[in-house]
Amino acid sequence: MHRPVELAEYTSESFQQLCGRWGVVQSMGRVGSALDNAAAESFHSVLKVEHIHRHTFATRTEARLKTATWIADFYNTKRRHSAAGGKPPVEFERIIQEARARTHQEGRAA
């Protein structure tokens, strides 16, 4: 694994332009923080084991549609996560949004 080469490759102007053409939004973790990528790696592992490796797709379009459906219907709404205190992601996100709204309101009232 050659991290400096990978970093240069994925931050290059040509790669950024390619992402722009395909509508891909780039996101980089903080430098030196190995844990930034843990959630994404866990998600991709589950996606491959529980969905991708269990199906054969005739076209890329079919693969994209069925994968998006799997994410929306199974992974994102039902699966409980230990990192979220055993709550499903949708419920955990709602709790975070409510806390942010309260903090914002308290800040405006001060």
C-alpha cells in the first residue's frame, strides 16, 4: 500500500475533473486519522458480503439500481449500529439533527 502515491492520485486535478464529469463528490478524511475511514470500510464490507457477492447483474444500470435499493431499504433504515448506540442510522441521524437544532436555538437565545 503506497499512501503518498494514492493521495497524490486521488487529489490530482485530472482526477478531480473526472469526478466532476461523473457527478462524484470527493471527500477526504483528516490527515493522520486512520479512524476517519473505518465507517466507510465497514459499510463497503457489509455491502459486498450481503449484497454484491450474492447477486449477478446483467448491466451496470441494474447493479446501480439494485444496490441503491438495497442501501435504502435494508442497510440505511433497518440495521442497528454499535457506533450509534445500537440505533438504526435513520433514528441516530434524527437524534443528532434534533440536538443540533436545540444547540442552534440556545445559541440564538443567548
